[in-house]
Amino acid sequence: GIINVVLKEKVEKGFSGVANASMASNESYRFDFLLNYKYNKFNFFAGADYNDGNRKGKRISKNETYTDDTTYYRNTNGDRGRGRVGYGVGAGFDYYLTDMTTIGVQGRIGYSEFNGGGTSNLHNYTIPESTDTYSSNISTMKRGGDYYSTSLNFQHKFDDRGHQLDGMIYYATDKDDDI
């Protein structure tokens, strides 16, 4: 389910905000909020988010390879999964130079992680001369790290029909580590 709470709409002055939350049956969760404070020619905003998503599944495969007198079989079954975890905070402000022109600055910092892995059970055999081989494989992977971004934005509206000029200078970096 998703919850979307709008505190105020089209605010000329004062506080406004929005919060969202969701939960899925596969143990996935997400939450975020954004708060705004508008005063005269300034709009200040700050927010945060958290997500924890899991994807679980099964794997099954059956392979056959044929030669002149022998058929090679390889059967595989097992479990696998992937997940993503992350959180961040951000803040910034907009300054209204005129009713038609706005500049803004914003920044964001956080952490993001991706993980995956699974198990495989293999059975190899041949026909007519049967040689059975059984093996198992367990794999894991994790990659994650801190990130941050910042941007400078510009917008000028030319008329009421949606014509506008937008510009942005954006910088972002992250530090991912394979774990």
C-alpha cells in the first residue's frame, strides 16, 4: 500500500509537506518525506528517505547436449535473491528573482547498497554410460557506499503557455566498495 499525505497545496507563504510510505509482501519497505517553508522570495526545503527492497526467487534449468552416442544432462535447481537498501537526506532553497525567474541550490547525501546471491544444486549425468556428479554452489555479492550530489538550477518562464528555459549545473560522486 501507499500512503500519500499532502499537508497543504499551492501555498503562497508558510509550511507545506508530503510523506509517502509503502510496504510489499516480499519484505520491501519504503518511506520518504519532504518539508517546505516559503517566505517572501525564498522557498526552503528538506527531506529524507529510506528503502529496503528484496527480490527472492527460485532457479531451475535442464540442459541436454547430444553427441553421436551419448547424451549429457545437467539439471540445476536452487534459490536466489537480490536486495537494495538505501537512505538519504537532502535540502536546498529556491530564490524567486522575479515572478518569471527562479534560481535554486540543493544538495543530497546518503548511502546505497546492492546485494545478491543464491544457492545452486547441480546434477550431471550421461546416458547410456551413466556417470553421476553432484555439486553445490553458494554465491554472495554486496556492493555499497556513500554518495552525495549538489546542483545549481535556473528557470525562466517566457509566457503562460509553458514556454520556459531551464538550466542546471550538477555534480555527484559516490564511493562504492565490493564487500
